[in-house]
Amino acid sequence: TSTKKIGQILKEKKIIRSSAFFYVAARLPVVFGRKSPYSLKSGVYNVSSCMSLMQILSLLESGRQEYIKIMIPEGLTMRKTGIILEEGGICPESDFYNSCFDKTLLQKYGIPSENAEGLLFPDTYYFTPDMNSSDVVSIMIENFMAKAELIPQFKDKKISEFYDTVILASIVEREYRVAQEAPLIASVFTNRITDNAGLYSCATIEYIITEIQGKPHPEVISYDDLKIDSPYNTYKWAGLTPGPISNPGLVALKAAANPPETDYYYFTLNNAEKGTHTFSRSFNSHTQAGTVYKTKKAAEKK
């Protein structure tokens, strides 16, 4: 936007009285005893009619913009991330979602998928109001790439070279609640993948129901849900899902990139409040752990 146009905008918003004087003051340094004209920077600024013309010009030259702080938690999907962005006044959820499927954008970052799911790094961002949705997606992907460089297994690699690990991390992200358990959960899934066994992750069923089928979040996963015919159903098919089911943070990414060597094939919840699990080597031990937990819960109700 030119200096003249900026003056017109401020005049229309009744911030200044004269756009012509604004232009002269900005371009002729002698008006305010300066040695050079004001160099106005584009951005989002909070200006008031109470401010003097010199204060307004100084603010626009400083580049100190008004930003909106947006916190994106770990484990959200593209759609849920878009909802937060829309609520924050950054961009419409539908625009953000569609930009995640932008082929030009995906090719730019070498993403081997039809969308950017899994690569929108969860973090605290400082955006400006009414941003272009493609710019928002780009910022989040570039943040993911910067964070990936902190993980030795990903350093100096293209996204396509560790995309399967991102998929695994997205599942781990939705399964762990205690950070120390994330590597163990990753080891369980890694062992199952090695043996060409199903991951049996309820998180993938939830993804099918809420993100693919567009239904409300289920209170419980039913046996009928486990029979849904979808490549994302890890109860029906062995190996990884076709793509990520969430956007993982560093804890899950590090766990998936370097899972410890264990002989665990199962894990079951042992404390709902703390979110901790019991890890088992055999199905019998897994069943016993589940029985102990159910018995404990039943006793607590009495």
C-alpha cells in the first residue's frame, strides 16, 4: 500500500483529518525536523485518533505490529486446527482446510500425500487478523520442518524420507498422556509393524468416525466401530494408516523416531486419572492387566 493510500485509509477511518497533510508529513522530513522521509512498513497496527500524526507515522515506521496469539495443542487434526484459527479471527476454517490440500503447496514442501495432516506443527503462533490461509499453512509446515531438524533421525532429510515415522508419531500422539510412556507406546506399535500385525489403535477408529465420516466424537468405541471398512482401521488392516491421524508434537515425534527396543506388544490403561498404562509381552498378561483395572474400578464404585 502506498503512502498516499495509507493516508486515505486513515482519513476514511477518521483517525486523521487530512490525508494530504499525512502524505506531505511522511514524504518531507523537514515537517518534523527529520533528515529522511518516513519508511512505512506493511502490517496490522492499533492506531487511535488520540494519537498525534508523528506518533502514527513513527508506529507505522517501527514495524511493531499487533499480533493475535494462537495456541495450537498437540494431537489436533487439520479441521480442529482450522476451527481454532477461525475462532481467533485468523482465517476461515474452510479456507484453512482447503489450503491443506493445495497441490502447489504440498509440492513446494515435498509432502508425499494429498494433504498436510501431520505436518502442521502444534505450537504458539503470533498471526495477524484475516491472514491468507495458504500463508498460515506454510508457516505451520515450515515450523514443523525447523523442529524436525532438532531430531537426529530427521536432520537433513526430506519429509518424504521420514513420512512413515510422522504417521506413527501421529498415532502415538493420540495414545499417550504421560510423556515418559510415549517411547514405550511407540515400541509396541513398532514391534507390531515388524510382525505385520494390526496396531489395534482406538485413536484410528476415532479419526475415521470424526474426520472421515464427519460424525460427533463417540463416547465409547463399539465392536461395530471396529468393523468399519476403512484403510485407517488398524483393527482391520495391519501396518500404518495411509496418512497421519493428528499433528504430533516433539514428544511423539522423538518417540516414533527412536523407539526403545522392548518385547512389549500390548498396553492397557491402569489409571484413568493419571493416564498411565500397563505394558505387556503376551496377550494373557494383557488380559490380566485389563481384568485387574476393571476390578479396581468396580471396587472404587462400591
